[in-house]
Amino acid sequence: MPATPSGSAKPSTMPLIAACVAAQVGAMLGSGTFAALLPDFIDIWSLSKTDAGWINGIYFVGYLGAVPFLVSLTDRVPPRRIYYLCATVTILAGMGFTLWADGFWTAMLFRLLGGIGVAGTYMPGLKLLSDHLEVRAPDYDHSRGVAFYVSGFGLGLSLSFFLSGVIADNWSWHWAFVVTALGPVFSITVLHFAVRGPDPRTAVAPSTHLLDFRPVLRCRNAMAFVMAYAVHNFELIAFRSWAVAYLVFAGGTGGGPVWGVSPATIIAGAILFGPLGSVLGNELSRRIGRRIAITFMMLTASAMALVIGFIADQSYTLVAGLAMIYCIAQVSDSASITAGAMAAAPQGYRGATMAVHSCIGFTGSFLGPVVFGLLLDLATPTGTIEAGVTAWGWAFAGIGLIAASRPVFLYVLRD
């Protein structure tokens, strides 16, 4: 069979990609609800910034605890079974938060459960897509399918921020969690009707036990992308967890919002355009090489982090505009990193590689919000505008300096 040109797409793959992206959007619908309403919860429950960081971060502890087992299992059982089960867990987590969360510990419990649900939908959904793409179009460059799928993460999170803010403003935070918790119902429905036939079997069965990740850990090329992904997530989730709170602060110091939209809606809009940056970043990687493109995109985002916090008392239009650009820049390398890890996976260990990619990668997702909150508390404002701006400035700068280490992994660990 002749190779499909890299610049063209097989028509038969597009409905599959679209279905998986749509399912991912639904699965992520409740992921940003707490972060979107963070200023409200800080006031309602009298949370410290470190407490708020932990509630944001515990979501990814649940993810980390479950992802090694759930994603590795996709090398051995149909990914769709895992997806459906964990989508149901996500629904229960959102509804549980609505009904019973009343402070720090109960919020931690249901956020933890929500993270477990995402562990069984995000990467298993990507494995489901990759396996079907390999059967339908074995000679096609699958990095574009990966790029579109990864964009579903951002689209779902954007919609989560937007809906959560609108619903909470017009009704209550309880209703925001109810509505967003129903997103995975849509995901299950889409996959059931749009992805026909059984999930393909893995061509080469793993020769080790379920949680033996040594073949992946020994693969330097794969681990280079895994470690870069960890620092990528550290910066990305730190910003997304604190972005609304930052814009609320900036609005109070820089003359107040003048755009006529809430901070949650502004961040939702930025996240909405993020997938475009991810897709374009993948196209850049295809033309100049993954490592060079990723390095450029990473350092651009890190440079912006060194500036954004220190301008919180400037024009709100400037602050909000730069926050949106920074949000888009952060995800420009996302698809390229994930596609790189999958391409470097040892034969028969794609699911295990994705498990390691997620487990180590989302360690950064957990640490980012916590470290950001800790940095804010260490530079606790004394009540003056200048001190507050300094605290936000150092928090963002600290995140940016850590994130600037990402390119090192791409070159030190490669074969």
C-alpha cells in the first residue's frame, strides 16, 4: 500500500477523530469548575492560598494514583471499557461535590475522585483513537490525530470555565457542578454510537507484567518527552488553577475590568484558542523538527511568566490580554510532546508509555498549583497594592524559571 502523503488526510479518519475529540470535550467539562470559582470558595470556606492550591492539586494526585494501572491496562483490555467506567466515576465525583462538599476536606475527597475519573478517560481515549487510526490508516501521520485529540482537553476545559462562571453568576456554584458533571454522559453516548466495531487488539502483546515499566524507563527518547511533559504541566496547571484569582486581583488594582466580561470568561476564551496553538505547534514541529520547535515554544512561554505577575497593577486590558496570550503559548508544545512520546514508545508498550507519560507528567500538574499557592503565601501581601503585585510577580516568576528547564530533558536524555 503506498504511503499517504503527510499533507493530506484520509476521509475515513476524520469522523473517528471528531468523535474522540467531542468525547474528550465532554469528559473534561467538570475539570475547571473549582478553579473557575476559586475566589468564591476562598471566601465561602475561609481557605488560605495554600489550602486552595491543595484542593486544585489533589485532583492530579487522584490522576497519578490511578493512571499507571488504568492506562497500562489498555495494552491488555479494550480501552473503551476503561473509558466508560471512569467516565461514570467522573459523574459521581461532580455530583458528590455538589451534594456534600462543605469545606477543605470534603472538597479534597471529591476532587481526588474526579482526578481518578480523568485518569481513565484522557489517555485511554487517546489509546482508543491511536489503535483505531492504526487499523484504518496505517501509513498516515497520526501526529495530527494526536494534536486534534489533545485539543479536546483544552476545549473541554475552556467550556468548563465558561459554563461554570455563567451558571454560578446566575444561579449558584452547586448548579455549576451539576451541569458540568453531566459532560461524561455525552462522552459515553458519542463513543458508543460513533466508534463502531470492537477496539483493535494490540499487535505485539507485552511480555512483562501489568505494572512493569522498565522497558519504557529504559527508552531514553520516550523519557525525554515524558520529563518535558512533566515540567510543561507544572507551568500549565499552575496558571490555569490561579488565573481567575489573578485576574480578580488585577481587576482590583489596575482600575477594574473594562471588558464587560468576567475573569472566568476571559480565561475560558484563552483556553478555547489554546488548541489552535497546539495544532499549529505540531505543524511547526513537522517542518523544523520536534525538539527545535518544542524548545522555542517552551522558552517563549517561560519568558512571559517572568513578566506577567509584575504588571498586575497596570491597565487591566494589558494584563488580561497578556494572560490570554500566555495561556495560548503554554499549550503550543502540548501535542508535539505527546506525539513525540507515543512515536518513541517501545513496541507493544504504547499503553505503558502513555501511563508513564501521564504519571510523571501529571506529577507536575499536582505540584504546580501547590507550589504557586505556597509562593503566594511566602510573599503574603501586607495590604498594599505594591506588596500584592510583588507576591504575584514572584509566584509567576518562580513557575517560569522552573518551566525554563524543559528543553534540557529533550537534549540530555535523547539517544
